[in-house]
Amino acid sequence: KSDTELRLVHHLQAHAPRVEHGALVEGFATQREMLVALRRLLDLRVAPETTIAGHNIRQFDLPKLRWAYLAEGLRLPIALGADAVVFDTMLEYGRRYSLHRDLYIALDDLLATAGIPSHKALVSGDQVPELYRRGQYDLLIQYALLDVLTEADLFQRMTGLHPALA
């Protein structure tokens, strides 16, 4: 049994916590409020031995997130510090799975290579700014949650931890 729980915090629009698409979703009015809530959650729920996983997380997501804390004058969550254990599916593919030592592979291409259905037909990353501009927040939330679930599945497959595989 996994003790994983799916949560999403955002600052698209403020709203009370609610369950959407199987996840607890909480919206904040400002980036600062969201970052404080995220730090509280990470400091409470993430152990030093926890692995943070994602696709291109080392070169995109984590630097953006760390910079946001710095720019807001906030303490960085312990889980995002220099000692964080990180599994970047893009980098690991290049190191351990590609015969050509590909340094970059798009998530959609990696999913296709691994035979995992992609959620990118719903929304692609380049559509996010336009969806935000149009206020299609529910679609953005759904996309973000699918992204996390897909990357978790990929991480489990790449590390031999997938519970459903023979």
C-alpha cells in the first residue's frame, strides 16, 4: 500500500480546498501565499530520504520553484534544499536507457518509447499561457494532475518500483 496522496496548490484563483479529479486542490490569491502553503506541506510530509521525481525537474521545475522562494523572500522548504534526492526522468533516460546518450527527450516522446499513454493530447505545455489567459483553470488543474500521475508512473517503471508490472 502506498501512502501517496495527490495534492495540488496553485495561485490561479483563490478557493477553499476541494477535491477535483481525485486530488485535494487548493487555490491561493498570490504566489507568496501558495509558496508558504507548499512549504508547510513539504516540511510536514517529505522525509529526508524522499525522492522527488519529475521530467526535466532538475533543469526547469526545481530552479523555477527555488527562485520563486528566493524572489518572495521566503525560506526554502527543506525538501527543496541542496541535499534533495531527485530523480529526473529526462536525465535518467539519457544516462541509463538511451543507446545514443540523448541529453533531451520530450516527455511525450519518452512516454511513447515506454508504451505509456500520454495525456498531452488534452493540453500541451505550449497551450498553458493561452488557457490561463482565457481563465480555463479547471483544464489547467486537470492537465497538471495528469502530468504528475504520468510522471509518477514513469518514475516507478524506470526504478523497478511499479506495483502492477510483472
